[in-house]
Amino acid sequence: MTTTIKEIEGNLVAIFEGRLDTAAAPQCEKDLQPLNDCQGHDVILDCTSLSYISSSGLRLFLSVLKKAKPLGSHVYIKGMNADLRNVFTMTGFINLFEFKD
């Protein structure tokens, strides 16, 4: 599992590759630290290359959202495959996030 943060067109983009499971979550959480100071930037969680997300991964996504909203930033999810979308739908997370194509 790798997580890369880039600034693209004024947005902070987190690119996830691999499986965001319980074992990968602690390192991913560290990798996401730059998103804590997202004021003035929207955040895009790019899941194009993410093959799996566990409850630990969902918790990380929710944490990003909770930190960004008070700063006036939007959090978007991009590139979800059908399996990930199913997890978000079953857990109700589909209603918490905004999505980009």
C-alpha cells in the first residue's frame, strides 16, 4: 500500500495504491498528515488504484473529512471501483462524501 500526496491545480490530492487494510492503516495515517493543513485547498482522495478498503481505511477517510470541513475545504473521492462503492454504500459513507468522475 502506498499513499502519495500531490498538489494539483490548487487541490491536495491523496493517491492510494493497493489495499488499505488494517495493517496498512497506521502508515497511511502518517502519510495523510499533510492534509491536516488543507485550508484554502480542496482535498481529493484518488481511489483509482485502490483495490480494497477496510473499516480502518474508512476511519481514515472520515478523519480527513472531519478535519477539512471546519477549514472550509471540500473532500472529494475520485476513481472508486464497484467494490469500493459497494462498501461505501453498505456503510452509509456514500452519503458523507462528494464524488468526482
